[in-house]
Amino acid sequence: MAKDEKKIDYNALGQSIDTTWGRSSTPSGASQSVKISLISEDKMKVMYITIVNLCNEREMIDLKKKYVDEADQIIDNNLKKVKENYKEITESAVKFKQVSDTDSFEIINLNIYNGKKTAYYRRTVVYEVS
């Protein structure tokens, strides 16, 4: 390991991302959730999910940009908290660099007599941890 390369404390990082005890994974209500997990030695996956109501297929396409922006803002806020918790535990900083992202809609409720559709909007972002 090079002198300028710092070592990540994975125990502290795990404590910082844990939402199973004492911290909520729902940032602003029960219709949204953010879960963070370590997927390899240097990568972390952030999964955001929310419930949305759609009137038609066209609305799903038109509102996608709004949902992406909202998801990215909530994910950024959660990562900021993770960085603060990590720094509080270890007195050193951790950095995240976005590697990839995907998003999708999953229709969960559909009624043939009513045009309204209820769907999950999911956004998954992978970060490199350094």
C-alpha cells in the first residue's frame, strides 16, 4: 500500500450505513426508503425506493427527470450523514465517487376501471469508496 493511500475502516463504515437499529431508512416519510450496502472491498451500493402515483404511461416518461433529481438529492443527503458519522467514529474522512446508476418503475397496482397506477420508483447507485 502506498504511503498516501489511506485504509478504510470497514467496521466504522458499516456502523455509519446501518439503518437496522436506531436510525431510520425512511428519510422523509414511509413512502421513501434508502438502503446502503457494501458490495465489495471498494464499492458501495445505495438503493432508493419510493411509491409514486401515475395517471398514464406518458406521465411516467415526463416525470422521470423529477424522480431522478429527487432521488439523487435524497441519496446525497444520506451520503453526507454517512460521511459525518464515519468522521465522528474514526476522526478521518471517507470519499464516495459515483461509478454507475440505474433506475426503474415497477407497477404495483393497476385497475382496469381507473387509469391511476401505483408504482415503485427505484434508483440504484454504485459508489467507489476511498
